[in-house]
Amino acid sequence: MLQPKRMKHRRHFRGTWRKVATKGVEVSFGDYGIRTTEPGWITDRQIEACRVILSRATRKIGKFWIRIFPDKPYTKKPPEVTMGGGKGEVSHYVASVTPGRMLFELTGLDEPNARKVFKNISSKLPVRARFVSKDL
């Protein structure tokens, strides 16, 4: 799973999503991409599931890029523990995404196949996303 090597602070605040994304919104590397249309957290396991789908779809004919990284620690207290006693331990890491953020990019496939791959990927994600292509 993806996670940071080092962190300045072990635990973060949850934070809020107030704006739309301004960075990481264009198709920069590939020909096609998938962009979020709502805010949310994408876990390291969900990113890994999407990576497996992309690697199977682009075996030797294409290339893909993962444009997000799970750098936000998500804490959870054990079950049946009373309130208090501090914040819980880090259970996993999430990537915080806002509307308009590019998640994955792909090249080497034709558009109908790329649409199928990204439709399969969007079913694994907790946020709604849409297919975009580079303006050629």
C-alpha cells in the first residue's frame, strides 16, 4: 500500500473541502484521464485496486500515471473503547481530493477501451468521477 516514508506529525486534523481544485486538473502526461466531480477521501487500498485494474488493462501496450498520493493519516480507536484517552492510532492513509482533481491518466489505448477501463475504475472509488481526454 502507498504511504509516506516520513511525516512531521503522526496525526492530522480531518479538515474540510471548501473549494474546487486548481492544481492537478489537466491531462498532463497521458491522452485520457479520470477527474473527480465531488470531494472525498480515497484510501490507499482503493488506489491500489485501481492500479491493479490499470496495470492489467495496459500490459504491454500502454502506460498509466497515478496523480494522487495518500499522505493524510486516518486514525481509528479500537472497538468498545470509552471516549477520551487521546486520539486513536493511525489505521490507514487517505488522499484528500476536491472536485476537478485528476486521479489517473492513461495512454496507449483507443478511446472506447480507455472509457471501459475508467468506468471499471470509477466503480472502485468512493467519489463520482468523469472521463476526460486531452484536447488534441
